[in-house]
Amino acid sequence: MADDHGTVSLRLPFRAPLCPGNLFGHLAATSVPGVEEWRDGAYRRTLRLPHGHGVVTLWPMPDHVGCRLTLSDRRDLPTAIGRCRNLLDLDADPVAVGDVLRADPVLAPFVDEHPGRRVPRTVDASELAVRAVLGQQVSTAAARTHAARLVTAHGEPITDPEGGLTHLFPTPEALASLDPARLALPRTRRATLTGLIAALAAGEIDLGAGGDRCRARAQLSALPGLGPWTVETIAMRALGDPDAFIPADLGIRVAARRLGLPVTPAALTRRAAAWRPWRAYAVQYLWATGDHPVNRLPAA
């Protein structure tokens, strides 16, 4: 259903089951002020689109995801829908994932309790890559703060009559002009961020849908300061690799220790071979064993 103001309301179907807690919880807990927000039981964010920009509001329902899109150019509707589906991993096959993960007696109780966990992904691969670097070795709150500063300084302003969204996340080209000295980051992290931005702005790394994931991993790994945690985070959330795995992640290591799984990255990787080709979904279940806002829907 559409109105006269460029707003379209529709339902996004998915393959059942779907567990919305970690999906919307992650997006809300990591939201960048100005670009994203949780408001009135829904996740909202700005979208940079081929012919203009948009604002999307998404909320979970029992048999679909509600979606309201306000677009500056109606031609962007199919692209916007596709990006929203990718963001929420709505084309996943939760039955196939569950069958594999449930075969592991350690994971089976968690899969049975909350079947259909999805991988929170992204609407913009370059944005996710930049945010992954900003999130290196810092808290969720600190990563949000760093990203918000970039948005304020380099993002494109928009008007959001419905809420508190103010900017589009800056493109790599816009960020290429930033002064590293103005970043409140350690010197090595500044070099990592500017190196990534330069490579993205020059088109040297292809993070697009349908790209070669192995090649993208190799290109990312070749950049100074991008270790396995960052590369696999980008692979999981930007490249959409369902088998991406981050055994060195603190939350994963804590969960592994709690569940009696191997703790060292090498040993846990060997143990996780049984979860292939769905290790990215195993990550969601391991994270969900902890008490963190990313694992649950916000209260309001």
C-alpha cells in the first residue's frame, strides 16, 4: 500500500521459524545515532539508494516482518526491499540450519528453545566494513560513539519527519577526506581505518552481493590491521557468508567456556567443523547464551 508522500507499507515474508530477539536486538543495540534508531517497537534506519535516499521502519510480526519505506524516488523500491531482506537475513533456510546445528548435543537445546535465529546483516557492505574496524577491541557503546562522530562530520543530512534520523552513513569517497588526527582512536586503528577507506573508495575491494568471498577475504586480510576477527565479521555480515566464523571473539570464547567447548581459536575451529556450512548461525546461538542487549528485543 502506498500513499502520496512516497511512503509504501508492505509485508516481508520469511521462511518460518524466525527468532526476532537477537536479530532486532543486535540492530538496536549497535545502532548508530542519526542513522539508526529503535522507536515504538520498531527498528528504523536511513538508506542510501541508487536514485536518492530512503527511511525504512521494520518490526517483527508472527508471520512476516512489517515494513514501511519512505523513498525520495519510487524507482528505488525494489532495491530498498532487497536490502531490507538482506539486513534481516529473511531468505535463510532455518530448517536446514536447524537440522545441522541440532545434531550437536551442545547446541541442540538452544536451537530447540529458539529456532530460526538469523544473522543480522547490513544494507551497505562498505558501511559495515568501516563499522567493523571501529568496533575492534572496544565496547558496543564505544563503537557507536566513534561511528556517530563520522556520521556527524561526513554524513549526508536528511529530514526524517517521523523520528530522530538525521544522516546517511558516509560513503568511502566522503570519508577519504577525513583527517586521521581528528579521530579519537589509537594511532594503529587510525591507520587501519584510513587504509580500508582508501581501498574501498578506489574500488580495490569488492564487497558487493555475488562477489567472490574468498577473494574479498584475501583482499581484506592484506590490509594492515585487519585480522581474522574483523575479516570474518565482514564476511558474516557484509558478504553474507553463512559459514563465517569468529572463534577469537570474546563473546564466543566466554560461551565456549560456559558450555564446555574448546576455548582456543584453533581448537574451537576444529570442533566447529560439525556446524558447517552454517557456522555463522552457530555464532548467533553461542552469543545468545550470554546476557547482552544484542540478544533480546528492546523493552520499548
